[in-house]
Amino acid sequence: KCFVFHSSARFLNAGNCRYFSPMHLQLITDTRLQSRFSHFELGARAFRAGGPLVQYRNKDYVPERDLEDLRRLVALADQYGAKVIVNDSMALAAEAGAQALHLGKNDGSPTEARALLGDGVMIGATEHD
């Protein structure tokens, strides 16, 4: 049970992984590229507009500052029937109760993530040709 993210923001079939269809718009939060809105504000706006997926990409993550906002975003996603995809950290995904995880090439294996997160969390990994 795994999913593979592709740069086109869709999930691809990979071996015994399941294909996620149809293609969805996926907002990626990044406060390095813009500073007008927080990760939570960006995600909340996406969910209110009907977006089903928000990828939480926080390269400056500080637990004391950011964990509660991430948990609020996960709770909001649940209210909208949407998903928060935590970028690069299976431990953070577990701690926040996220609905999904994206693993970069050096972030651990989907097998490790599945063991930590259980069957209810979507797990994707970067795929390079």
C-alpha cells in the first residue's frame, strides 16, 4: 500500500503501488518563496477553495513554533475531507497526525514509513527517471 508522487502533482503506479486518480491540484506551502501567508493560512485558503491536497513544505521547521499550526491544518483538512501531505519527514507526519507523507530520495523508505504510520496514511516518494 503506497502511492508515488510525480512532479505533475498526480500519483503514479509503481510496482505494487496503487494509482490515485484523477489528477488533482496540489498546493505546496512554502514560506521561503512568499511571506504574506503562513503555512496554515495557505492551506486553509486552499481547502476553503475546494483543494483536496496541501503539501506542507517547511524547510525552516521549528517544533516549538510550527507543530501546533501543522496540527491545526491537519484537523482542518479532516473537516474538508482533504489531505495534508507532510514533506520529507515521517516523524513529523506521525507527530502531527497527517493524512499523507511525501518522501524525497534521501528521506527513508516507504517501507519504514508504513511501519511507523500504519495503513491509513498515504505514502508517496519522489520518482526519478
